[in-house]
Amino acid sequence: MSDPAALFPTVLASSVHDIKNSLGMLLQSLEAVVERVPPEQRPGFHELAVLQYEAARVNNSLVQLLALYKLDNQQLPLNIGYHMVADFLQEQGLRNQNLLTLKQIELELDVDDELAWYFDYDLIASVIDNIVTNSIRYTHSKLLLRACVEDNQLVFVVADDGPGYPRAMLEQSDKYLLGINRSTGSTGLGLFFAGEIARLHRHGEQHGRVELRNGQCLPGGEFRLYLP
Amino acid sequence: MDEHPTMISYADKSFLILDDFPEFRRSLRTMVQQLGAEDIDLAATGEEAISLCANRRYDIILSDYNLGEGKDGQQVLEELIERKLLRRGAIFVMTTAENSTAMVMGALEYQPDAYITKPFNKVALQARLDKLMEKRLALADIDQALEKNDTARAIELCDREIQSKSRYALACLRTKAELLEQEERFDEAAKIYASLSADRPVPWAMLGLARVTLGKGEAEAARKQFEDVIKQLPTLTPAYDGLAKTWVGLGEPIKAQQVLLEAVRRSPKAVLRQSELGKIASENGDLETATRAFRQAVNLGRHSIHKNPDNYLKLADCLVKGIGSNPVEDKRSSDEVMKTLHELDTDYKGDKQISMRSLLTQGSLAKKQNRSKDAENAAVGASKLLKELDSGLAPSIALEVAEKFQTLGKTEVARDVLQNCAELYSDNDQIRAKFAELETDSNVMKQTDQALNLNGLGITEFEQKKYDDALLHFREAVKLAPRNISIVLNTAQTLVEKYRLQPDARLLTECQGYLDQVRSMPTDDKRYKRFQGLLQLTQQLKQAH
């Protein structure tokens, strides 16, 4: 008989996997439910928004847990491809369209149509998706998704007009996993994940990184992901 | 955001939706209908999807990766490509419940047009499909050239995209590099791969570079490159296959086996890799690993296009070899041999070569169990089937078959098998060595050596376009080794070149005669395509004469 404690990580990973499948079905059905609500009734449909937001959050957390588990076991594959950044960002916006409508949040996309860059589509998508979901929670009325090139690096910006990141987070931006913040329930997992995924992207000696700011593009928080 | 800027219509497109969850099939169908599609088929299993694809060519296929029992989405894609059931311009999208990168890295050579992570909604799907349609439309000329196997034209069209720095430039660069590689223009391919992988770990470019280095015969450099790829991208399993192949080339089969074991641990589902591991482990004398690998190859292969009778036979052979350790194990092994061969006989009914080899293995088992009458019957049955075969045996199979006939006491038959094969493959060292063992008369080998020398001279002259001189040497060579495939094909090709300069019908008749001498070559021989090409060309020229 194997040691139960040694089996735990594997059992955990396969359970997470299972949960994720169910959650996928749940989210898919939820999208279908929203589609059935007449469009004019969607804005401000609070309960549906809560359902969709919370389900998305659980889904994101699971995606991150699975990825970090694999990263720890050197099983997280990295597939750097060359992608059209505008298409990529547009898709991230569209994936969240129903939630944005329900919560009456205006989404602005700002990216050059011809911009293309090297990155892992799936991994960066889960990073951005997670930050977007988070911003949807805190923002007041607006969300900005921007991509541009600065100093030969691709920069993804997710900005909102909410209250901004707490000071502690801005000051210790390299130590996101500070433990659970009891008032917000935030674990910093999302930012930790983003930092790890950014670091996997390299160009020569340069590695990707994450930066947090407040009140630059919009009055609220601003997440910046640099990919060399 | 509901109205979409592009004007792509899906009304005239045929869709196939493949998912094992009825709920998801329904939801996807609704989405696709909302995009305007009318012609939509649904399938719940890979098998069902493939039989649908055998009847009609779909424009767009949306397939889930995980399909429960049976084939998975990747295996469906592989089979559709291998069986040419997918048009070049068709779009195959893999839907996945989790991060798809693991799937990408495990199967770099058969990639869908896109992966899309579940859950997704209508607008996200539409955006993705629109982009894919735009891309196929923009690259339709290249697809057409590739469909016609017009490599030169395809490369030219790729160059156009690359020079204009279009949004598909990188995709075209990859296609171009792969085409150059196929044409064995290794230096040009290497240049592209190297430029793309110099400072970013782009998987296909890094892998391509190492592969090309190996193709150029620089095994030591290739080893370093493959090892570097694995260090940077440990989940890129095709890199392990390349490294194993390199180790074999460097004469280190034990290291090759270690590398493959690691790859199999990471990604246990690849049939071809399991069967490669089995072969190398057999050569290394590691019966246990070999047995396990061939067993896996058989089990995994059931649902795969890579199902291969060799794996069944090799598994049975390994099991037979292992018999003799202890009675309980032996009983289990012999049961598995019979079960494996029974499945093989059923699945490949009518294939005489397979039936013969299966009988030989049954004979070997009987001999090992001291059932001498059964062994004799099997050997007699097998030699009867041998006479009925309509094509020759490839060297590795001939060696195996001859060895079994010999063990079963049919030395004469073994000799015939080898002689037959040696005529077609007199330049194959293994066959020569084995044949020399059995054959006391070394005259045949001497003649072959002479023929190969002449063949070498002919090749040099052919390359210098001195066709008359080349023909002199080739004709001499072909007289000495009339069924040697390489020599015959070289002679035929020279005759065709000569005919183009001096259209004399007799040259074509002579050419046809030589080609007829190797007609029985195994169809899976690498040179079979060249043989067919020359045969067709000769017939065309004859008709036009």
C-alpha cells in the first residue's frame, strides 16, 4: 500500500481536474442561460452577474492551481508562438462579454491591429482572464485592455476606474503571496501566478515581469504585464 | 459589440461537431446555428466522426480533445490527416477543458488550426472562426499548391507572404522550412529555424533545427541541440524521440532507451514511441521493457491510425522468448501470446504475410513448449503461405522470418527467404551478413560487391550528366545484380534521361524491363515512390512516343 500522504498531491490534482470539468459545463450552461434573457433585460441583472462572476473566479483559481502544481513538478509546458495581439485581446474581452453587460461595465480595447508578438497563448490568456475578472469586481464602470510595445517589450495593460490596488500590494509587488487578506478574501494567487508565467517568457537574458500601478491610464488600479 | 466587422458567412459551410457530452454538443450546435450555419452534423465518438468524414469533406470541424473511451480528439485529427479525409483548406478546431499546451507539445507534427479552451461563448467562437477563415482564404493558393504536391510553387508563394511581411509571414516561414526539410535542403531550412529559435524558445523552430542537424548527419551537434531543447522545454516530447534517434546513430542504444523511457513516462500515449522503445529495448536485450512497450503499443494502437501488426508480432515474440522462467508466469505468457495472435489474425484476415508470421510465432511457442508436432505443422503451413506472397519481404522482416524457419528446422526455406531478399537488397549489410552465414557459395556476394562498385561510378557520371558513360556502368552492374533495387532504379533513371536527349523507343523498352525485375519490392520501402514515379514516367513517354 502506498503512503496516503504521498498520494495526496496526485489525488488533489486529479480532483481539481474533475471539478474543473464540471465547472466548465456549469459556465457553459450559464452562458446559454444569459443568451436566453432578452438583451434589454441583461444590464444590471444582479443575480446572474453574481453567478457568472463567482463561477468564473472559481474556474480561474482552479486553472492557476493546476498550472502552479505542474510548474512545481516541471510539467508545465510552455508553447511560445507568434500571435496577433489584437486578436488575442479581443478574444479575452469577448470571453467576458456577458459578465460585462450584466454588470454594466464599459470595455475599451486599445491595440494596434498589426501588432504581433511571441508568447504562450493559453497561459497568457489565463493570466489576463484572471486579472480581468478581478478588475470587473473592483471597477466602477470602466475597463481598459491595452497592448503596446515599450523598450522592445510587449506590455499588456488591464486598467479600471475602481479604488485601485491597496498600498501594501504596490509596495511589495514581488511578494504577492502574503497570505489571505481577511477583508477582501484575496490570496494574491492571481498575481503570483501572473509573475510566474511572466518569468517563463524570456528573450535572450531578459525575462517577463509584472508591475502594479494606480491611477495612470484610468483612475483605478492598473496591472502591467511585460513580455520581452 | 454584437455586430461584427467581418462579413464571413457560415451559411454555406458544412460543420461537424464532435463531443462526448450531449449537453455540450447541443450548446455548440446552437452557437454555430446563431453564426448562420445550417449544415451541421453531430458525432459523439471519434469512430463516428471518422466514418462521417469518410463520406463527405467538412469545411469546419469542432472536436473535443477528451472523448472518453475510444479515440481522443488528437487521434481523430491524426487519422483524418493520414487517411486524407481532411481537405487542406478545412478548419479543425480542438476544444479543450484545460490548458491545451500539453497536447500541443506532445503532438507537434499533427496540429489543429486552433485550440479553444472551454468554456467559451458564441462571440469568442465567432471571433476565432472568423480569423481562421480569413487565414485560409489568404493562404488558399498555398494550400492548393500543397494539395498538388507542387513544392516549388508553394515555397514561392510562401516567400511572397514573407517578403510582404503579412500577418501570416511566420506561419509561411514555418511551412517553407518544413518543405525545405522534406526536399532535404537542410542548410536553407536550418537557417530559418536558427533565426527563429536564436533567442526565444519557439518549440517547432528549436526542434526543427535539431532535426535538420541530424538530417545533415552531424549527430554530435544534433545531440547537443536536442539536449538543449529538452532542458529548456522538458514537456516537448518529440525532442526525446529525436534525441533517441541520435543516440542510436551514435551507437549508444542504451542511452536511446533511457531517453525514450523518460519520454514514455511523460507522455505514455504515443503508439509510435512505445513501439520504437520496444525495438530498441529488444536490441538491448531488455526483454522486460520490450514486452511492456510492445504491449502498450498494441493496447494504445487499437484506436489509433498507428495500429500496426508488427507490434502484435513483436509482443508475441517477446513473450515467447521470456517463457521458461516459472510455470505460473509461463502459463500467463503463453495465454497472452495466443490472445494477441488471435486478435492479429482476426484483424488482418486475408493478409498472407501477417498470417505467415503469426503461424511462425505460434510454431516458436509450440517448439518452446516441446509440442513438436504443432511446431512442424506451423512451419509447414508458414512455408506454404510464403510461396503465395505476391511481394518481397523487407530486410528486417526477412531476417526475422528466416530465423524462425531456421529454428523450426526449415533451413532450406530460411535460405530461400534470405536469397530472395538479398537479390533486392544486396547492399543491405545485415542481410548480406546473414546470407553469408547460410550460404557457402560466396559467388553471389562477390558479384554484388562488383555491382555496387560499378553503381558508384555510374552515380558520379550521372551527376556530371555524362549519361552514356553512366549507362555503360549501370548496365554492367544490373547484369551482376539484376534485382538490386537501387541499381535498377539508377539504371532506369539514366535511361529516361538519355531518352529525353535521344528519343529512341528501345531505351524505354529496356527501362521497362529493368523496372519489371524489381516489381515485387515491398510497398513500404522508401524507394517505392521513386519506383512508381519512374514506372509511370516510362509509360507516359512510351505513349507519347
